[in-house]
Amino acid sequence: LSDSQKQLVQQLNSEECGQSHLFADWPGMSPQDRTAVATQLEALDGAYGNGGLAGYVKNAVKLLENSRKGVNPLDGWEPQVPEGAAFEIGTDKYKATEAKGLEELGSIGFVLVAGGLGERLGYNGIKLELPTELATETCYLNYYIHYILSIQKKYGKDGCKLPLCIMVSNDTRAGTEALLKANNNFGMEEGQISIVQQGSGVPALLDNAAKFSMDETTKMVITKPHGHGDIHELLYTSGVAKTWYSEKGIKWLCFFQDTNGLAFHTLPLMLGVSKELDLVMNSLAVPRKAKQAIGGIAKLTKQGSDEVKTVNVEYNQLDPLLRGSGFPDGDVNDKETGFSPFPGNINQLLFQLKAYSDVLERTKGIMPEFVNPKYKDEAKTIFKKPARLECMMQDFPTVLSGDDAKKVGFTSISSDMCFSPVKNATSDGVGLQQKGTAPGVAATGEADQYGAFKAIMRSIGCQVEDAAEETHEGIKAVLSPQVVLKPDFVTCPAEYSEVFPSPDKVKISSKSSLVVSGPGSVVIESLDLDGALVIECPEGETVTVKDLTVKNDGWVREAADAGSPEYIRMRGYRFVKKETAKFGPGGLT
Ligand code: GDU
């Protein structure tokens, strides 16, 4: 062992750290096996920024003790519904705020958290490679990058490259890198993407003394993920936040998740709100159904003081907090609105980069942690399965201080405009849908993307019919017509009036499919569509659609079978493209 490894072993072996069980079998082990364990411990020690493994034990013992005693970290805080800005698509208020945000769109950096395994979804690959919808089969990573490149071209200063940082984990790194490589970074330049990796997790804990769980055969420590809150520490240690601010002229930071195909329609709106209200941190929020697995944003006031913070209360903590503070029914819907009074956090966050980066310099990006052990006994001394400390990225307001702590708010809009993740296995989604909660499955993620494009088109006056709901694998969704407007055609509602200058002359029937992409300039003046139409325009060219009527057999759906690929089986249907009209600079083909 190296000297540093010997020191670490000694430290962990000490009574204070209480990990001697890890080394009990060392006398009989080969030097190679011992080195392997010591190397793992050293890596875990280095990866835990909040004091190495000794710090981890100390923090865990404290949090486990609080959990055993039933101490609620939010005890003594009174929740209230916070103030924020709520919007509806198509209103003047929406347009005015979005217009303010558009001015900032060219100075934004993007952070994609994609280290999660997606256990609830049960998909075998990385989630970023999943198709967002079946009309074009564009995968999530392609969609995100294509969007960033499109706003860079439209709103960036000459030669600017809007940066993207992707947080991966041990589970997702290889898949993410392979996907980027196979597709030449989907058009981004090499230096434009930074990849940061979460540690390989933190030790799983067996008991209240924070004894590490160990694999009996290899004698290695068993680890579990530490949560998406790691992103802040990584943006600090990698220097990404600081470099983007000081060298790349980036002013805003947008955090988003791995499978939300509606992530960006409302980005300029959010930017407008941040600018107007001078928000250091702005969370995109949606009306939340009680008990839905999204946190509630709450304004908390410390009893007997004027200390106030606006923060996400995670879905498992909201009910006990409410019950303990004057809301005896806990997390329930408001009878009038049918929604929880607390806006739902969808973890799409927008920060002022300067303030954010300054906080990182002060805190090194360390987030508060929590532990959630499930106990077997009443005395709360035996765990059903090993626990671990976790942290969440939306907890950032807890490390803000002074004036910054007051500059936290949210932008709320109905979820069909901004949020439809693919997180759940179809069978679980069926149950959620029956309860009236968004199922978060592949089919609804797809339907909602078409739905958002259609809603924005309707908001400016286009005539877009909707077909009846279809049911596949027990999930109900409106899958037709399919409308996909690529970001090199339009990136946000403000642009729709430019590309549809006479919206009342655009008619799309319920059995239609419309896919429009640039990168050249496309304007749709008048169109009567009853079938499938794909409009494409190469760079430097122009396409004007005028007096065009298209009627054909279009695209239909057929049931998936056992031989279909996994991304099709999770939907239960596939597309059969019977007939497609194509329109380009030369007209109809
Ligand atoms: N992720 C990581 N590393 C991790 C865990 C997760 O990068 O260790 C990433 C995932 O890849 C994903 C994002 O973080 O992109 C969110 O992860 P989950 O989907 O597992 O998160 P949850 O559904 O548990 O909850 C989070 C927030 C909620 C709510 C919800 C909305 O904690 O408050 O906003 O997302 O989707």
C-alpha cells in the first residue's frame, strides 16, 4: 500500500471511524486483494468533498441520529405558498416577458444532469439515447444539442459557442461518450461540451453507527449514488462555472434533466422572469397534483424569527411538514383548483452565473445532505436495506446568503408547455394515470411533445385538430396529429408568428403528421394538410409554403410485437409511414 493508503486504512480502522470490520479478513488476503480494497477506499475518500470518508462517517452518524429521533429538518419552519410569476401561453403578459428573455438567450450556458440510472424506467441503455418521439426518432441528446446550436445561431453574438456541461456517472459515462462520438457531437465543437463525472457513489450504510456495507467475497465497500446535488461541487472542482463566467462571457446557467422533450419552449420566458425580478435562482414550476413525485416549492419562515427561504420541499417531506404546521390533511389538492397549492418543482433551474459562481467559491459547491433509512424495528436500530447520504441540486437556496437568499423565485406554467419526462415503466404509469397523475412514460412523453407544438400553433391562430385518445399497453395518449417543429425552424413561441404569418390559413387535420426543419429559412403561409408532410430546407436556401394542399395515407400506428426493439415495446406501438409528401426549395416531391 502507498503511504496515503496506509494512513486512510488506519483512520478508518480507528474507533472514531468504526470501520474495522472492513479489514478483519485482511491477514488472510493476498496483497493484490488488499490493494484493490485500499484503492477503492482512496477513490471514495477523494470523491467525497465534504471531508473524505471520515467526514462521511461523521455526517452520516449525525443525520442517522436525527432520523432515529424523528427530527424533521424542516421542524420549526412554517410553509406558505410562495410568490412567483404564473403564465399562460398566448397572453400579452407571456409575450412581453418572453421578449425580455430573448435578449439574454445568447449568453446562456447549459448543464444537463444525466448520471441517473433510470431504475424506475427500467431501460437497458442510457436515457439520453432514447427517441423523444417516433415521428423523427430524434434522441434526447440530439434534441438538446440541436436546440442549443439553434439558439446560438439565432441569438448568439458572432462566433459565440454556447457551452454545454453534461454530468455523467459511472453508469452513464461510456454510453454518453459513445453516443456523442458516433454522431460527431451532434454538430457541437469538441471544446463546447464538458463532461463531469459524479463519484462512483458513497458507501452504503448498515446501521446507525454508519458502518459501511461490504461485499463478503471481494471485501470491497458497496456504494450507492449520492444524488444529482453533486453537480454543484463538480461545476466548482472542474472550474466550469468560473471559466464560463470569466472567459466565455456566459451570464446565465440553465440546469435540465435527461428526458424532458418540452424542456426549452419556455426558456426565454423564464429568462424574462429572472431578469424582471432579478432572481439569482429561478425554478420552472408546474401545477402539482397532491402526492405527485415532484417536490413542492414553498416559502418557509422560521418560527419566532424573520428568517425566510424559498426552497423545494421534496415530495416525501411535504406531507409531514404540512401536517406538522397547521395543515392537518397534509399534501392534498385544493378543492377549487384540483391541484396542490404548492407549485411543483420540475428541476429545471435558471441561475445568474456570477452570483452562482461566487457562491461556489464560498461553499465549494457542497450541498446539504439527507438520509432516508427504512427501519425494521420500532427502536429504529435495524435497517431494512442499507441507507446512504444523498443530496439534491434544487437545494441550492439553502446555501445562499444575504440578499441572494431573497432572490429566489419560480416561473409557473401548465405542464403541457414545459414538462413531460420519461421516468416510469409503462406498467407503473398505468396506475399513476388511473389516479389522475401524469404517468411519465414513453408514450406520454411523445404525445406531450406533439401537444406542445400544437398548443403553441393554436395560440397564434392555426387550426390544428386533435384526434381521439389511443390506448397502448394501458396508457392513454393523444398521439395524432404528430407535429414536430425542429429548433432550426422555431425555438420558442415568439418565433411562431414569423414562420406562420397567416395562421388562419394553416389547417392540420387530426390524422396528419407535420415535420418541419431548417437550417435554411422556412415560412409556411398557407397549408391544408390531411396526411403526412415533411418540409426541409438546406442551409442558405429558402422555402415558402403557399396554397399547398396535401392529402395522402400518411402515418399510422401498429401494435408492437415481442421482436420489436425495447424503445418500441415500452410504447406498445410503432409507426408505419404509408405515404409521405416532401417539400423543399424545389417544391413538392
Ligand atoms: N441524476 C444524476 N445523478 C444522480 C441522480 C439523478 O445525474 O445521482 C439525474 C438524472 O439523470 C435525471 C435527474 O438527475 O436527469 C433527476 O433524477 P430523477 O429523475 O431520479 O429525479 P426524481 O424524479 O427523484 O426527482 C427530481 C426532483 C423532484 C422533481 C423531479 C422532476 O428531485 O423535485 O423536480 O425530479 O422530474
